[in-house]
Amino acid sequence: MSDTLTMSQVTSFIATHTSEDDLARIQEVVKERRKALANAAAAAVTTGALVEVVNIRPADFKGKRGTVQAIIGRSASITFDEESTKELRWSARSRKINVPDNVEQWTPETLFPLICLRVIR
């Protein structure tokens, strides 16, 4: 018999056997794990990588894709692909984002934190 637990076993145990104190500790461990995963993902971002913007405010940029042009400290400059540029230009929520009409791919002046980017390839 294996000592490895399945995710189903873990979630079942949490759902049926944990106390308030246990749940507080689980929440803290989840928070720490998410931070570690975000930092690992940030470390994978390199100049020229195709990335997707995740977990950022304003949410207008969430899900948009582009190529990293430069890394400046813990942030990156991104040129958004044609589809993302169109979505940013015409999205009702993005009216405050000024995407020029004459560009197919757009590089905003905004830098994006590396922890908000996920490498696609």
C-alpha cells in the first residue's frame, strides 16, 4: 500500500475532520503555496517569452497575451498580440486604457509585475 495520499482523500478529510484551527492553518499553507508557485512562475519569465497576464488589477489585462520585451527589476514590458490589443481597445471595461487605433500589437507604458505573468511558451 502506498503512503501517498490522493487529492480526493485530502479534500475528503478536510471536509469531514478539520476544526476551525485546522482550517486556519490550511488557509495559511495554501496562501504560502500560492506565493511559492507565483514566485516560481515569475522566475520562468524571460525576454521574448509568450505570456498571459493573470491575477492583476485592474482586471482589464487579465487573460491578455503578449511577448515580453524587457524585464526591469521585478516587472516586464509586454507587447500584446493582435487579439489582445483589439480586446483592450474595444472592451467596454477598458475605456480608460488608451490603445491607439492604428496599431495591431500594442506595448503599453505600464510595466507588469512578473508574479502576474504565466509563460505560455
